[in-house]
Amino acid sequence: MIARLADRGEHTIARLADLPGGTKALKAVNDLRARVDELGKKVRGIDDLEKRVVKLEKEVATLKRAQKPKQPPA
């Protein structure tokens, strides 16, 4: 079944290329696919950056607490 679907997809793409402007449309779709792939990679990288920011924020908070001068009891 998947093979039949793939064959029909290839046939449809070939027919699209034969239409006026079809080649240009297919190129635009391929460019879009490449950009979406690139965007997906960048978005996955954001998760790692967020984890690093959280870790750094905790370290900064710890350093701030350690730097506060202790008030002598009144």
C-alpha cells in the first residue's frame, strides 16, 4: 500500500512539473521544506539554551546570596 502511494506521489509530482509554472512551484516547495528543516534544528537548539540559562540563573542567585554581608544582631 505504501509503495502504491509513493508511486502515485511520484507520478503526481512529475505531472506537476509538466504544468506551466510547475517546475517553479516544485522548487518553491523544496525550498520551503529545506527552510522548515533548518528551522526545526534551530528550535531544538533552543531547549539546550534554556537549560543553560536556568542553570546560570541558579548559579547567579547562589553567588548573590553568598555575597550579601551578614547583619550583626541588634
